[in-house]
Amino acid sequence: MENLRVLVVDDEPNIRDLLSASLRFAGHQVATSPNGTDAITKIVDTQPDIVLLDVMLPDISGFGVTKKIRGMGIDVPILFLTARDDTEDKIAGLTVGGDDYVTKPFSLDEIMARISAIMRRTGKDGSSPSHIQVGELEINEDAHEVTVNGTPVELSPTEYQLLRYLATNPNRVLTKAQILDHVWEYDFNGEMGIVESYVSYLRKKLDPISTEPLIITKRGVGYMIRSPKA
Amino acid sequence: MENLRVLVVDDEPNIRDLLSASLRFAGHQVATSPNGTDAITKIVDTQPDIVLLDVMLPDISGFGVTKKIRGMGIDVPILFLTARDDTEDKIAGLTVGGDDYVTKPFSLDEIMARISAIMRRTGKDGSSPSHIQVGELEINEDAHEVTVNGTPVELSPTEYQLLRYLATNPNRVLTKAQILDHVWEYDFNGEMGIVESYVSYLRKKLDPISTEPLIITKRGVGYMIRSPKA
DNA sequence: GACAACTCTCAGAAAACTTCCAGCTAACAG
DNA sequence: CTGTTAGCTGGAAGTTTTCTGAGAGTTGTC
């Protein structure tokens, strides 16, 4: 999933910066927009591959923006950013076609996963896999299902995200700070001890099934999943 | 990793001097800045390749500087310098994009390794290898893994840093003072005997596997790793 | 409104790591 | 060959990091 042209629309500069930095780092081209009218202009002008669109904007709502551009025949996929208490049905109605939504505050890994999913579904990109395999571990992104040696494992949402982040970076030590920044919501204010806790939960569920420990502790550095090949 | 343009921002002149001297010695161009406002100006004016940014500055905090320049669309990678007890929770949120942090007091080798890692990840530089090889010894920087003749070796953080420092300077005698300055934190107050201890630890782990002694003692001078080629 | 699942914090225990020390060994000079 | 000195290494003390169980608080479900 390299080099998409992404438009980020949000009135909070922090969110815009957070998202643009991460997306640029992931290799995409990013443009930003602070409000609805500007967003419409930019969408029409630059025809981005995907739009991250805050629902609550100072002028025109994200829904309004969508209606407008759809009316112009532009069917760019949209990932809505909504507050947690915006009613679900309102959103559900709008996420037709390839669209999707995430609630604020989100985690970066969540956003990246959704973008991959959308691009996969709309067929504009085949390179990001819906199926991750590292050794005995398999993760089915579509079904949110995890198996070790073919045995299915039940994981909570946070456990799943943590495992996926580790599995998408095999043979690479990830620090607790990196893990926190990717897997937990951006406004999480707690300690890194929580990463240790969740690694512990994962090991308790995974290691009884696997033939060898999956998550390796690199003391003083972080955690890593080793792929047997390399 | 030659000839980067680095901006060092710290209010302590000692730290500035320490870092500029080392970075210049490593072949980079260095500019320095004692506070946040000056830093912002210099970043905008000179567009450095990387910024070493103290979090605790007299005027604007390092976070404030970051926010400001990111808001201006400058996405230069930043390596934050933080006190160890501004602990971890404030640091969360920093490792997005290409950014990273080190805690004070740091070791010079640590700083150099982080800079290399950032430049590697942001793709602005391909010349600094994530994989060091000297004879039978291989060091994988991503996985923090060391192998001798393909056999993996478990090293503690200090052992790893010492070995890496030696391995990045093959065929060259490094004095204990140099080693102390590079591998240990800059405010380390102990004796050079500790270098001998750690060389001993490394030998105990490495020599049983290698076909010939890896670390050579140059009596009265220091230590060296010899590369078979040269 | 009770139950179940999940998230997060905390604190004690266990393990790993760092440092210093002191006695020993190997190298070199004369 | 012998004395001197630099370097080596095992051990012990002290510190830091990691692991994990228990519990409080939340959210969602029936």
C-alpha cells in the first residue's frame, strides 16, 4: 500500500498533524484541509485516492461534504472520523460503497488498518495483505481471526491490535513507546506498564498452543515476533 | 550516513558541545540552538535533515516547537532528548512518524544509533546499514540480534552496545577511554575496569562459538575487532 | 439491573543486569 | 628468570526491568 494520495480533513490541527506525519511516514502523499468548503475544492482539484473526513467540521458537516462530492460524480472512498457518541445508525447509512468510519479517539494502527481494508475492497490496491502469517501464527484481517497452528484463538480487541502490530513488523524490535503510540488511542495517558500486561495476556493465550514462545522480550529495548525464515 | 545537516537544540552548553563535536566528527554539518524560538527560526530557514531536540527548553518546550513546525508542514524527523523522570507518559505520542527519543543521560553511541535508525526508516539515507558484519560476527540492528557463524547469541543492552561500537570500528584499536565515552552514559563516573569486565563477558559468550578470538587486546592501548579481509 | 467481558492500575516477586572488588594470570622489561 | 604491571574473571551487592495476579472501574448484553 504505497504512495496513496490522501486528503485529511479535520479542524483540529493536532489531529491533522498526527495523521499527516503517520501517513507520510507510511509512504503516502498527504494534503490537509481544515474545513468542509476547502475540502470540497481540494477533492475536486486533486482527486485523492482516499479521504479521511471528520464528521464535525466548522462549516459544512462531513456528511454534507460527502453528499456534495457524490453529487458531482466523484466516488472517492471516505473514511469518516466521528465522535464516539454520534449515533451509529446515522453513520451506518452513509458508509455505503467502500466507505468506513472510526471513532475518535482512534489508534494509528486502527486508521492504517481501515485504510488498507478500504483500498483492498475498492480494488485500487492489491499489495496490502488481508492475511498475515508469521511462523505458526496466522491473522485473518477480514474476519479478525487468529490461529496458531490452525487452532483458533479468541482475542479481545486490544489484544488483537497489539498482536497485529507485532506481526506486521516481524524480526524487528518494537519499543513500548512505539507500541503505545500505534496500538493505543492517541489520547491515552497511562503508563507503559499496560503494554507489559497485554503482552502477558497474549502469551497466556498463545504460548500454550504454539511450539515455541511467539513474543520475545528484548530486555531494555522492547518486544519482537520472530519469523522463522529470516 | 555521511554529511547530514543536523540541528542540535539544548539549553545546556555542555550537551550542545558534546553533541556537536561528536556529530561533526562523524562527518555531519551541525548547527546549534539554545532555545525554542531560535530553533524554530533555524529549522524554517535551514531545513535540516534531522533535529535533536531537548524537551525541556527555557522558552517553548520541545513539544511546542514540534507542534509549530509540523503545523507549518515541515516534517523533518526529530530525536527528542528527555530527562529520565519526565517519564514515559509524556513521551507517548512521540514515536509516530519517524520520530524517536532518548533519555538523558545518554551515551553517544546510543544517539548515533538512533540517528542512523531514523534516517534509515525515513528513507532519506540508504548508506547506513541495519546489518553489520565483521568476519564471523553479524549484528542485526533491527532485531537487536547477534550471531556468530549463524549461531545466535544473547547479549545484555550494554554488551550489545559495546560489541556494536567495536564492530563498527573494525581493525582499529579503541582505547578504554574512547569506549567509555561512547558506550557509557556521559555522566558515568566509574572506572575503566568496567570495560574490562564487559569485554570479558563478551568473550565468554562469543569465543566458545567463534573459530578464533574475536576481540583482541592491544596491551597498554585498548581493544580491537579484526576483520579478516583487511 | 445483574452479569460478563474488557481495560487499566498497582504492587510484589522473579529475573536480568550493572557495578565494584579482589585475587589471579599473562605479558613485558631488564 | 624475576619483578612489575596491565589485564582477566568470579563473586557479591545493589539496582532496574519485566512478569503476573488481583482488583477497581467501564461498557455492553440479556
